[in-house]
Amino acid sequence: MRILHTSDWHIGRTFHGNSTMGALAEVLSALVQQVRENAVDVVIVAGDVFDSATPAGPAYTLLGDTLVALHDTGAQVIVTSGNHDSAARLGFQARLLRDGIQVMTDPLAIGEPVTIDDANGPVHFYGIPYLEPAIVRQHWDDVALRTQAQTMAHAMQLVRTSMGLHEGRSVAIAHCFAAGVDATAGLEREVRQGGLDVVPLDVFDGPDYVALGHIHGRQKLSERVRYSGAPLHYSFGEQHKERGSWLVDLDASGLASVSWLALPVPRRLVTLTGTLDEILSSDNVAAHEGDWVCAVYTDALPQAEPMRRLKEHFRFCAMVQHAPADVAEAKERSYSARLKTAVTDAERIEAFLEHVRAGQGPSERESELIREVLDERVVAEALV
């Protein structure tokens, strides 16, 4: 059986205020063509299909068109929900889709595989939707589910129990932050709030292959546990990371081989560093006038209207930063600076406590209480 592992489409996400819908449609069309050319039997989409819990109409249109196109290649499609998705909204579409397209968003169905047969017998696909501990612990009162590691460990135990009842090969699909990954600073880290913390690699023992989502760059944690990454660049921090999918082959005994299928990049990303005049040199303009540009200018003083000047030469300049070359980094950050760099609410609270306590952060018990309050807020917002 041949499987294509993709994830993190983030339909509806913007890139520094610019729509990515057209570029993503182009890339997903190329992915469909790869599925056809490589005679793929099953396509896995491991979460974060949408970028928002309330996607706009065009996002649904792109998803529907892509799923139908994948189905028309002859492949079956299995989709799970990620932390950016609304499981309820994504799951609602499952009833409207044709046979051969499965959308798996129900935590209580983790131990119920989608079984697909090939010449060597059955392959059982276990879809694990993103599991927020504060929300899903109500389903398993007898299990301690305070962290993402505990929650994912329980889900994988349900998978292994089911594997014992179903002969054949197996594939697990999950969306989490696994130990050993190389994350993109400021991108994946932002969604650890509310319990999305690190899951040990041995939690995924058992299945022949584990298709993970959440990290935007491809990652090989072991031969059988991998992230495919996102199909499109969504930040300048990702600019040097390849875009693509894993092509996974199973034989009669299990995992046979895994290879990488690169996807096209509709518009390259580049970071240009130097004085503003150096960045605006004719050589730079000729080489990068069609690229997404992040300009980091090193002039000693801020320049007048740098973005306007840059856009006159780089139509797709999306970001400009002033980073004077001769300014030493401050040894201590002010409270306001810490707030600017804080990503999660927990980090903001920690910064506040250190500020008012002259450097003394929260105690272990206080950290637990902070987490409980934040988890309760996540639950309350989910019920609205």
C-alpha cells in the first residue's frame, strides 16, 4: 500500500497581511498531481486543515475542491483535526462527503480504525484528533489527563488495545509537539498554551507508521515516526525548509520504505540584511524583485519611510526590521520588552510576577494554579 502523508495546510492563513489562498491552491493542485503520478492509495492529512476555527467561505471551497480532486485520482483520503481547526466544524463536513473520504474528529472513536485492504490484507488507520487535555478529560474520568503527554499516551494506549483486536498492519495519525523536533521560532511554539506540550517519542510505539502534524518543517524522529510539515511557507523563519510530503510504502510485513516528494514554491522567501542602500542595490533588486522579501537594515539611525522605499523596488516586500549593527544587546530586558516577546498567557503572567517581585517568578504550586485557570478558560471558550 502506498500512502502520502501531508499536514498543516492552514487554509485561510495570511502571510504578513497577504492572502495565501491562491498560492496554496497552486501547491495543493501539484500535490493532487503527485498523488495521481505515484499511484497513491491513501492520502493522510494530519491536522490543521484550516488556520482558524471559523474559516471563511473560500476556505471551505478550497478544501472541498481539493478533497474531491484527491478522491478522483482513485486514492482514499483520511483527515484529522488539529489545534487550529474546530473539530465540530470540520467533523460536520464528514456527513456531506462521499465514500472514500474520512474526516476523523471524535475523541471517543480513537480506537475505531478506518480499515483499507490491499493485496497483502488489511491496513488499520487510527485517526487521533488534536486532544486538549482540559476539554477531553471529561471522557475518561478514571485517567489523569493534565498534560498533552498524558493525553496522547492514553490515546495511543487505546490504539494499541485496538491493534490487539485487529490483525494486520496499522498507521496512527496525530497532531502534537513530539520530543526531538526542530520547531520554527515564533510559529509552532505559540500554540503550546493550554497544554500543548512535549510528547515523548516512545508514546508512539506500536504502529507500523505514525503520521504527525503540527510542526511546519519536515522531521524524521525515527524511521516510522515523522512530520511532513506544511505545504506552503507561512513565515520567514521557514524560508530554508523544504515543502513537500512523505511517500510511505507498506509491504506485507509493515513499513517498507519512505521517500520525500518535494512541492513547488510559488514565491520564494528571502531575508536581505545590510544598510538600506545596500539592500536596495541594483543586484539585489534584479535577483529578488519577484520574491517575498524581509529587509533587515543595519543603518545606525532609523530611515525615513523604509517600507515605502523598499516596495518601490521589491513589490513583495512583506517585512522590514531595523537592527543597528553597532548596538550591543541589552543584558536585562525591561518588563515591557518581556511582554512584547511573551507568546503565551502563562509567559505574560510569569513576566508580571517577576516584575512585581524583583525577579522572583511563580512557585511550582503557583504555576499549577495558573495552568488550571488557563485550562478552565479554554474549556469555557470552547463551550461558547
